[in-house]
Amino acid sequence: MRDEYLQKAQEVIPDPNILINVVSRRSKQLKYGMKPLVESLEKLEPEDIALREVIEGKISYELYDAAADAEAGFPA
């Protein structure tokens, strides 16, 4: 994993736990054959591609809100 990509991605998603989860999930998708959302002239590892996608705003995340589900009537 490239350190410069990691540092730039931390500016977009400052919480390291969330960043790890986003990059991990996306890199698994890439390993299973999903197409990258960014182009690169060099061969990058799936983790680096996922970090670039975060940096360039190609992927985002949404935190789960259990309270909002409870208010909407969804069971816990």
C-alpha cells in the first residue's frame, strides 16, 4: 500500500477505522472482478486502486444509524 495514497485518503476519510473498512471492502470487490473507477498507467494493487478511488471521490460511505431505523419502525 502506497504511503502517499494513504495520507491523501486520510484527508478525505479521517477516521482510520472507517477508512480501513471502506478500502478493505472495495479491494475485495476489485479482486473479485469489479472494474476500477479510476484509470492508471501503472499496475496498482487493489488496495491502492481503492485508496485512489477514495481520494478522487469515486466511492463514498454511509454510517449505519440504528436510531433512525428504530424511528422508522424497523425492528432491531
